[in-house]
Amino acid sequence: MGFLNPLLLFGIAGIASPIIIHLLAKKQIKRVVWAAMRFLKVCVDRNKRKMNLEEIILLILRCLVLAVLALALARPAIREGGFSILGGDETAILLIDNSGSMSATDGATARFEKAKKAAEFVLDSLPSGSAVAVWLVSDIVNDVIPEPTRDIALARRSIREAKRSDQATEWQSALRRGVEVAKRQTAFHKHLYVVTDAQACGWKGVGETRNMLEAEKKEIRARLIVVTEGEERNLAVTNVRLASALAPVNQPLRFEVSVVNHGPEPALNVAVSLAMDGAEAGDEQTIEAVPPGGVAKAISLFATFREPGFHTVTARIHADRCPFDDARTFALRVIDEVTVLLVDGDPGTEARGSEVFYLRNALTPVAAEMRDRYYIKTKTVTTREFESMPLREFEAVVLANVVDFSAAAVASLESYVKLGGGLIVFPGSRISTGFYNDRLHTERPMLPAAFGNLRGDPLDETKAERPQNFFTLQGKDYAHRIVEPWRDPKSGSLVSAQFYRVYSLVPAKRIAAPADAGPPGVVLTFSDGTPAVMERTFGFGRVVQFASTADTGWSDLPVRPIFLPLMHRTLGYLLAREEERLNVRTGSAFSHPVAADKAGQKVTIAGPGEKLEEIRPKTIELKNGVPIIEHSKTQSGGAYDVRFADAPSERMKFAVYSDPAESDLHEMNPQDLKRLGDMVQVFRWSPEIDLRSLMERDRTGTELWLAFALGVLLLAVAETLLGNRWSRSR
């Protein structure tokens, strides 16, 4: 039980008045001796005990009238959580959902605006003297006011100035942190107020959340205010990616755009457009029908860039009631030319005998006189020449049957890949497996796999006959980006290639991978399930490792039609490592290496809706000896513009995309809401609801002042009746 007006409890001290009057009345009695007194004394002595008892009863009734009156004026109330005399001793943690789904509207007002209004009503309902913290919650917690403050005006201003993000939702960690902060407070009453749209994808693990709140229910109470109009239909652009192998200038590039329908009915004639660098929409196509149920429907659109450098494309659908996912931006670097260094480990005696002969022709499939104008340019060197090559001049390096190389060259290659370079490794009869396994796999974990045993029959390259036994590549389930075109049978078949001799690739152990090295991945397998091509990231770069040779010594792959697109897609995948850095999820930090001469320079980064001139520049700092541009304020999806102070004409762009799951507006199912409601009081916001009254009624519980007032009346009547009766009897 608590008291809403606890200061009036001091009125209980008024019971001293009848006691003092009673005592003073006794002292004022004067003894007068007269003759008839002896006859009265016999009667008085006979009724003395009765009279004393009557006076004590009347005194008690008068004291009770004053005490109960004081209690009634203090407004007692029964509520859960125990007893508190100080009714205003409350600490509140106010958590407001600012995720992407809060952009959904009822046709007039967005959920986030409703949430801010509901949050202000929560402030208005707090007792005088309460302390409140304000947090904005998505998949991270933006603690605008991290610790409870009694400055309600500051809390109100923070709510009004709060901005919505395009980030996903995750409530479990936010509630756990809120409980931890509330437990540190000294106030008797501690509350968590959660204002959200109760989106199902943000409330995973309801059982665990319920158990956490149940364990703290005696100390902390939680209230859930749901601001949703029940709208679950939503059409969203959930992915944009470059489907072409490479992104050369003045070439039509194919982008694949995915659209998802979360509504209950098919969406018909959905127009999808593609705009370059924020300009007007270029290519536009129509999807006849996007099925319901959240299954992605893909469509191809094309764009041609006239200048090399960093660019963005934005796929867009017509606006609906949830605008945050109606557009999605993708950033890429369009290339004027790609330079590839081919390290020939077995040059041979004639051109066709070179280890990289077929590889060079596959990468530059044009006549010799046109190679200078082709966007892919190759340079072939021997192992000795490779030792002194400046690798930074090349986008990719290919080691083809290279025996080994010096420690200095190993260190140079490691630095090159870490800074974003691409590496392709082909084995052969000359390689030292000990060198590759020790130097490039164990000591410096660049290779995704160790070279194991040789499999297959030895080849006699002086004879035209090939062994009767051979390995073939997998014929289906092409999941990796490099080989995805062969999901369509019209693209040909990878099964046609014959491999007579291959190395077993022993994948690196995931648990042993250091911070610089990513987990090994399988690109392609042989028909027996063993790896044929593997890859892994290393620093900012990527490495692709083959199990067989780049020439026809161990297979006929280089003379098959599939070799050319396979090599182009492999090269494109190496370059796509930069695309991955240029496209980050909302809330994730953007990090990109730049040239060494950029260290210490100022850079300005503007996000969607921001102006460069209003943004404070930041300094490019060194991390592990590498100048890195970093930007952590990526709460909004779209294109971000990067400008260098010392080179205004030089620009960089990157894009931020939202989590596709956030586009599913479905509310948590009634069963989960009921389970949560056992521990959390749930209020549904609407324009008609008097949230303030509901909050105050819930906070005060069942008020008892009327019962106490009736008690005062009954006691007063009893005292009056008994006083009159007993005075007559005397």
C-alpha cells in the first residue's frame, strides 16, 4: 500500500489533541467537602470503573477519527510491489522504438510520431519528483539520456527531437540493459516503459524475455505501449546487387533487384526503376505479380556509367504506407581498366606451353591488336621478376604453378592482400606444397585450404591420350556467387570439364582463423563432394584457391567454353570485396582503406538529407599502419558522399542498406503477446485513449480514501451517540 499525498500523514499527530484535553480536564477537578457527598461517594465508587472505561472508549474514538481522517486525506492505495510511504519516489526507463518499421503510417501519422506522443504522456503521468531516462531502441540502444534524471523538461525535449532510424529491431538486449540500469537505482518504485509497434521480428525469444522480467517483478515493473494501426501489408525492395561479372565503364551493367510482398494478397504490376547517382530514374521494368508470403521476386535492370570511379544506383518502387524500404541503394566502383599480374611458374619453350597461356587469353578474349583498348589488361612475369614487382599497381595477382618465393615476397604479398588486393592460386607439378602450406596457410593464413594429397593418374604430357579415369565438377546446387549463372541450364554445363589430376584441398579450421582471416568457403566441388575451388577473405582482400592447374596439363577446363566466364566471374568476385566494404548495413561502421598519402587529411562524410557544409570534417587516421576512413553514423539507409578536403574534386561514395526482415510489419502473435502480458502490462495506443488516466490508475492501484472517509463518518457518529448516551446515564 502507498500514499498519493504522503505529507498529509503528518495530520495523524492531531490525535494528541483529545489526549491533551482529556488529561487537562482531569487536573482541573477541585475537591469540595460537603455533608451530602458521603451519600454520593458510595454511588460514584460503585460506577467509577464503568465511567473510566467509557471515557477511555470515547477518547479512543476521538483519536481514531483524527487518525483515519489524516489517512483518508493522504489517499492510500493498494498496489503491487510492496509498501511505500513516499508515493513520488519513482525511477522510469523510457524505451522508444525508432526502427525502420516505425515509419509505417495509418495514412496520416507515422508510428514513430505516435510513439513520441505516447512517450510524452508517460512523462506527464509520472509522479512529481520522479527520475526518467530516455533511450531510442532499434538493434542498438541510443541512450539519449543514459541515466535517470529529474529534469523532465530535458526528457521532453529529447523525445521531441528524437529521430527515426532505418535500423532493424531487437528488444531482448535492450530490455536486459534496462533492467540492469533500473536495478542500480535507489528509488523504491522502478519501471520500464516500452513504446513500440510490437513487430514480431523484434520480439524473438519472448519466453526468455518473460523469464527475465518475472525474475525482477518484485523490484521492477514493465509496461508495454503498442502504437500500431494493425496494418501489415507492405511491399519492399530488399536487395540490389551487381549481377554482371565486372563493372567496366561504358558497358551496360546488369543489376538484380529483389522485391518482397509481405501482404496477404499478390501485388500486381509492380513498377521497379533504377536511378544512377541520385538522378532521375533510368531503366524501369514491371513485375507482373509479386506473390504474398515474403518470397523475393527478382528482376533485372541495366545501367551504363560513362565515367570511372565511385557510383551509386537506387532501385525504387512506388511509395506505400511504409516508406523506409521503398528504395534501396547500392554503391560500386566503376573501372576504367583492371590490371592483373600473371606469375608464370612454368613458362615453357613456346607461347602455348606457358602456364598462363589459356588464362591470359580468357581474361583478354580479343585480338592481340585490340588488347591495349580492352578494359582487362594482363602482365606476365616470371617468379624471379615477381620478387621485385610493385603489387599495388594491380587489382589481382595470379600464381600459376609457382614453386615458391622469398620471405620478402611473401611479406609483400601478405600486405598487398590485406590492403584489398585479390589473389588466385593455381597448383601444378612444380609447386612446393610445404611452402604453400607452411608460409601461406599456417604462418600467414591467406590460403583457405592446405594442399593435401595428389589424386588421379599421372599424366604423360608427351602423349595425346588422356587417362580414362577423371573427375568432374558438381552438376547442380550452385550456391556461390562465382558460379550462380550455371543455375540456369541455358548457361552451359560445368560438368563437361574433365580433371585428371587434382590436389586435395584441406579446408582451414574455422576455430583457428585469426582476426585478419575470414572463414574458408567452398566455391565449387567435384562430383564426389570434395572441394575443387575455395576462397576466403584476408584483411580487406580475398584469395581464391584452385585444386588443379591453369593450363591443360591436368585438365581440359582451359579449352572448354566455360573457362572464360568462370575466370571473369572469379576476377569479378575478387574485385567485389571492395563492393562489400562500400555497402554496409544500417548501424554498422563504414571502414575503407585509402592511399598512404591520405593519412592525416580531413574528410567530410554526408548521409541522406545532410549537407556537406554543415558537417564537421574528420581526420583520416592510421590503423595498423593503414590509413582508414571510418564512419559510424549509419542509422539512415541510402547514399553517403565522401569528400577530401585536400582534393575537392576527388569523391567517394558508399551505401547503407536496411535489414530486409524489418520490412515484415506483422505484429507478434497473440499467444506471445499474452505470455508477455503475464509479466508486462500492455496498453494499446489510439487517438481516443486517455493514456495518462490509464497510467495513473495503474500506478495508484485501488484507492482506499473513500473507505477511510466512510470510516471517519462512522467513528464520528459512534462517538456522538455514545457520548450523549453515557453523559445522560451519569
